[in-house]
Amino acid sequence: MARVPRGLMLRFSFGRPFGAPGHPLPLRVAREDARNLLVTAPEPGKLESRLYRRCWEDYRRTLAARHGG
């Protein structure tokens, strides 16, 4: 059985696997989190689970804090 090298489990609201339609910020945050996990995971098989909020304004603040804005 093959193991996942590294994985990020996204926990959005039921029926919205990547957030609300028309709001790209939650997907952008999730994509950055997945990329960071690939770079920083100490060993293969690392799994993380993240809960993402519904409010898209939270993601604007998250991205601003990450990118110094």
C-alpha cells in the first residue's frame, strides 16, 4: 500500500470543498498552506488537517499578514 508523501486535509463547510463560489481567497490560503507543507514537512507521510472559516474577510487579513501588507 502506498502512503501519501505529504497531505493537507481541507475542512471547509459541507458541500463547499474549496469555500464559497466566487471567493478565491480561501482557495489561495489553502493552496499556500499545501505548498508550505510540501516544503517544511520533516518526513514523508506527514498529514495535517486545517479548518477554514466561512468568512472571506478573515482570509484577506490572513493573506495580508503573511505577505506583509
